[in-house]
Amino acid sequence: MNLEIYQIIILIGIGLIVGISISFVGQTGQGVVLPIVLLFTGDIFLAIAVNLINDLITSFTVSIKYIRRSQFKIKTDIMIIIGIAIVVSIFGVLILMTTPLGKIYGWFIPLFITCLGLFFLKNGFPTTDKVQKMVKNINMKISKRRKEKNQIENLVKAQESAFHSHRESFEGYIKKGTKIYYILAIIFGVFVGLNSGLFGGSSGLIFVLTLVILYSYPLKKGVGTALFLSVMVSLSTFITYQVLGLIIFNTIFVDLQISLFLAIGSIISGLISSTYIQKMSAVTMGRTIGIVIVILGIASLIVYFTS
């Protein structure tokens, strides 16, 4: 499609927002990319594919800082979750393309996006402190039936002191090889796959939680690794959209112009915000972007039901 000047300016602006969004503990940019591409094209598959490639580019850009500082480590058993996520995402794309779900998504995605924007308006972006609290709450619920109270309290104290450390790992709540370990690995993998295949999300925040809870990663190393894992899943799902698009619809879901201008904004803000993001107010920034998301979501709904 041929873009007007105002559309190019909007896309670069949306890209800037995505770079900031992903810098907050890997939060995907789907909240702003999906509705804007839907407004410009009316194609839900194209919107998801564009968001995947943009999340991929932005996640890789933001991860450069972490990789240079050695805040990155791939363990072989993490491939369990990646494998599950990729397989589930392929089935997710297949279901979306071969069932009435794809048509329902025309209104469901904008509605979902609007609810996401309202959540950001209330809570702001997830921060390292919020992630630490989420990890603690999840671990307490998992561990309270398996450990004595004093053992849990000791683990909480140990993790709080090590959460922001530069260690390779620290003592976790969940022992490798246990039943709950594999159950959680499967649950996290399925969730990431569904989020990627059905919604085009990079699931960076879910990866962070997974790495900290299951693999006892310190937070910074978890974020750096999660961004790289997000790249792997986003790339796989993007390729799946193109392959199945050719097989089922005899088309590919790519728009180079939209992707280019989104990427320009995302790369610029991703490089800047990955260095200075923690100095910004996550609540204020999240609420500001929440307003943008709500407006885009409502606009997409209006266009869907009136066109």
C-alpha cells in the first residue's frame, strides 16, 4: 500500500512507543501495533505478522545492551520451553487461518487491546520491583505445600538479596527435575506459544518470569536472555504466518513500508530507552501509552463495525 505522509509520521511515532514498551521488562508492542495496522489495512493476519517482525527487531535491538554486558545465558534445558512454544504457535496460526476465529478476531483483537490499555492506565508498565513481587507471590503459592514456613522465609530472603545480583544463578524454589518443574515448563511454553501464534506477542515478560522462577536467573540476566528468546519465537511464528499464508491463501503477510517505518521508531527508542528507561516513571509512561492504546482500540472497533 502507498502510505500518506501523516501515516508515515504515525507509524514512526508508534514505533517509538514500541521501543519504550519492550524496554520495560520485555513488554510486547502488540497493544499499539495491532490496532494501527488494522486501521490502515483491515487485515488481521497482516497486523499480527507486522507486530511479530517489529517485536523481533526491537527485542534484538534492546538485547544488544544486555549481551554486551554479559547479561545473557542460554541453558540447554530452556530449549524445552522454546520447543513447546514454537510447536504450539504453529498450531495457533493454523487454527487462526483455518477456522472462523480469524474473522472473529476482527473485533476481538481491538476489544482485547482496549482492555489492555485500561490495564496500563490503572497499573502502568511492569517494573523490576513489580516483577520481583510477582515472582515472590508465584513461588510462595507453589512452595507453601511442599516446604515448612521457615524454609520458605529463608528462600525469600535469599532470593531478595540475589535478585539484582550479577551471579550466574542462585538457589531457587523449584528443584530441577521435579514434577512441578516440568509441569510449569509445559504451562509456560504453551502460554508463550498461544500468545505468539494467536496474538502476535513476543511474550518477553513471560520469559522473564520463567527464567527467574524455573531457572533461578538474576533479573538483569533474565531480561537479557528473555529478549533473545523472544526473537527466536517471534521469528519462528513470523515464518509460520508466511508459509501457511502461501499454502492456504496463496499470499504472504508482509508490508515492507509499514514494517520499515515502525522499525525506524522502534530502533531509535529501543537503543535510547534500554539505557535510560529505569530513570523514567513506569506508572506515568504506562498510563500515557495506555491512553494511546485505548484510543487505537476503540477506533479499530468503530471502523470494524461501520465498514
